[in-house]
Amino acid sequence: MQKNSGTLTGRFAAISAVALALVAAIAAPASAQNLPLQKPWKTIAEYKKDYVRPTKVPYLAENPYTPEKERLGQMLFFDPRLSGSNAVACANCHLPGMAWTDGVAKSVGEKGAIHVRNAPTLFNLAWTEQTAWDGRTEYLEGHVKGPIGNPRVMGQPADQLIAELGAIGGYRDAFKAAFPKDGITMDNVMRAIAVFERGLVSGEAPFDHWIKGNEKAISESAKRGFMLFNTKADCAACHSGWSFTDQSFYDIGLSDADEGRIKIIKLASMNHAFKTPTLREIGRTAPYMHDGSIANLTKVVEHYNRGGDVKRESVSEHVRPLNLTKAEIGDIVDFLLSLDAPDKPYPVPSLPMVDHKAP
């Protein structure tokens, strides 16, 4: 009986400890309750299910896919004649060999003008509704006209572009094939480029092979980083889903004068807020952030680990000191690098030339 009594006493003590912990949690401030758990909420197998790749690329009903549109859009994307100076193509800032970025903090546009923000990758934008860092345009179809007409980017008035394309027989034929009803229009330029860009989907990375069951596809360090990403580091709060973005906008505590999305949406929470970028091909898209201010992935994780660099009311609740160790930061970086697919050469298209025997 004495032994049983001792066991019951131990059980009551344990129950009391749990009860006290619950009371303390309820009484704790909201910020403390929001801290991520130190142990995973789910098993590693359950987390893997959150990152399964889609099997189809979405296209808008009003701009369905055709191979003719894709081919035309590809030509237009690589053609510098879309700019006022005939020197700047979309591909100047979005190079296929650099995961559709350009490797500099801020791109150089028409007549040497420096862009306001970093050129993001074009991978996986078919799943995006609001485009650009501040979400100022809807879908890729709505975005294309902005860079072409922007004097700092490509500086080409729409009427001049249509006249220039109309003078090239190869483009007249390509537009007729892609858009039999109305041929060369600015809206069709946008539609064709958008169809091409929707097809830019990041390839299968070592991470994808791992979640399919190949345990040797990524390192043990990357596996630890994956769990930290989903738990202690709280990265998945914003970088969620197969493309590692929730498509939303946050102030992440960068020391920068750019006010971001608040110029589009007049909400206090949108002050200095920018879109969550995809983490696919992240190892190949440096430098990072909307202003290109962070040079490498280790420094990116360190930024979040210290809770950002500025304290504003608009800074996201997810940006707070994380207390990650140096080894844990290394594990997260190794995981992020497992999101890079093997690089493949990209064939640049031949462009239609001017009519040497114009009628």
C-alpha cells in the first residue's frame, strides 16, 4: 500500500505540475503564447505532405495556353526591341542562367537607369495573383505593360512598340498564329508574354526527391534544417506550400526607406510590407530581399534570428529573436539549398528580323 500510495502521490504531483503550466500559459502575455514550440507540432512525414508539387500549371480562362502563344511570348521576352532604345529586353533582368534573376541588388534599365527594387525570380508565378514586390498588379497578364512603359525599365510607349512589331514580317505571322482575331495589340503582347512566363516552373530539387521517399536525396543537416524551418525558426508561417510562399505581404524589419505595399493598400500593417518570395531556387537568386541588401543565405537567416534590424509597429509578429544556434542556422541554410534543382541549359530563341524587302 505504501508503494501504491507513493505512486499515486507522484501522479498527483505530475498532474499538478501540468495544471500550473497551463495556468501560467493562460496568464502569459500574448507575445509569449505566440512563440513557436521547441518540439515539432507534427511528425516529419506530416510536414512533408505540406510541400508536394502540383501536377498542372494554371492558366487564366481568358488567356488559355497555346503553343503559338508560348512561342511568341518567348520571342518577345528575349527581344530588346521591346524597349525604347532597342537595347533592353525582359531577359536583361531575368536571365535563365541565373534562375530568372540578374545577380545584382538593383537592375540597370533604359539609358542606365537603376531600378528601384531587386529583380525577383520568375519561377512559379503562375500560382500568383498579385505580382511585383508590392502586389500592385494582378496576375502576370496585368504586369507586363508596366515594365515596358516604365521610363526607368524599358521606356517604350505602347503605340511605338505596336508599330515597330508590325513592321517585322516574322512578328506579323507569329501574332496571327497566336491571336487570329486581332493580331498585334498591346493586350496580346501582354497575353503572350504572360503565357510564356507561366510556364517557368522550378524543376524537381533534391528536396522533392526526399519527400517522395528517397532518404539519401538530402543531407542529415538539411533534414534537421527542414524541421527547424517548420518549428523553432517559424519560417513556414510565411514560406508555406510547395513554392514556399503564402503570397502575402509583410514588414520584415529591414532598415530601408521604401514604404512598400502601403502605397497600394492604405493599412498600417502594410507599411514597409513586401511580398513573401518563393524559396525555390533560392541558392541561385542572391542577393536577397526587395532591395537586394543581403548578400547570402546565412546572413538572411541571421537577420531573422536577431528579430530584424528595426522596430516598427508594422513589423510582422513572426519577426522576433529566434535564439537559433550557429549550427542550427547552418542546418537551415543546408535545407534551403536543397530547394535548388539541377541547372539545365535554356535555349534562347531566334528572333524575327526586319523585312529587307518590305512591300
